[in-house]
Amino acid sequence: MTREKSGFELFKKNSLWQDLPEDFWEYCSAHGRVRHYAAKQFLFFSGDEGNLVYFLLQGRVQILLTSEFTEKIFRVLQAPAFFPETVLDGKNYPYAVIASEASEVFVLERKLLLRYLQQNPQALWSFFQSMSLDLRRAYRQIKNVALGDARSRLGAKIFALAHVHGQETPNGVRLTIPLSATELAGMCSLARESVSRILSELKELGILHIDKKQITVKSLDSLQRWVHERNKAE
């Protein structure tokens, strides 16, 4: 119970979830359970029956869009995070989720969450806020993929990752998630060779510092200007 409580404390301090009443977390603790996942272990697959919801307490997970032959990293989530955001429609999971690293997740049956929300509709606001943020991020990613060239797509993705997963350091904003060129290519629907070439360009311009899988954005303003210049040049 102590681990569950400490995990929920991350949600209680988060601006999206801090307005949920204490009895919501007590309800979850009484009806759900904590699961531990090793790195590269799937939580669920695309098309599985959507009968569970997940609160990420510790660690990171990747949302994967999959087909028969390919998969794309759509987003990376770090604690605290709630998923899947499509919980209210009662349909199958639209994507797969895999642990990026050892992770701790609180799991609750979807029907039990809906029961609480039906009895306490004011609690829906936090979930609406979370879904709205997810939708905005999805629109932004669709825009970058549909309208941007390879450079603007990769630059915009690194800029977004720096805002969500960045940590201020004396040398700039360091991405707290290690990312290879292959993983970035999957996120941007680009070839690995193209990503490696663009990363080298950004290093030469002094916008990025890269040490193996560790990326530091030396100046977010410079990266943003670089992306805008690419968009204007189209």
C-alpha cells in the first residue's frame, strides 16, 4: 500500500490530476493493483479488449502504432500518466504499449473507473483535461508528419520531447529519455539514414549536443528558429 500511495502522490501534485478528491485515490487503491513491467515488456497490444485502465506510477512506456509488418513509436509517456485516453468509448485498445524501462503501473478495471465517474461526474474534468492535451499533441504530430519535410518533422519532434521530457542543465535542455537514431526515425516516419544526417547537421550548427543516445538541446530558441526556417522554405 505504501508504494501505491507514493505513486499516486505524483498524480496529486500534477496540474491535470490535483483536483481529484482523495476518495478517488482511495477508491482506486481498494479496487485496483500495482503491476511491475520489465523493459521491453508489453502492457497490452493493439486490438486487445479494452477492459483495463493504467496509471503510470514510475518509469516510462512507449505508445506504438502497429500494423502487420511495421510499428511506429507514437508517443513516450513518463510518470505520472494515465492511458489509454480512449477509455470512455468501451472499444478495443487502438494502440500497443510497451515499457521503455522497468516501470510500475497501477491497473484498474475500466468498468470500476466508469462506475466511480458515473457516481461522481465532477471527477470527469481531470480526465477531459488529460484527453484534450493528448488530442492537441496528436494534432501537432499529424501536422508535422503531413505538412513538414524531414528536417522540420525531426526538429519539431525534438523540440516537443525537450518540453515534455527535458531537464535543465548548464549546457542546455537534456532529454531524460535516451533515444537512438532508429527510435527517432520511428517517431517521425523517417529513414534512419535521414535522421542520422539531420542530427549531424544540427550538431554542426551547435544546436544539439549528442553523446551516444543522450541528446541535449543547447538552445530551444535556436532549434525553434531552425524549424520555422525549414517550414518557410517549403
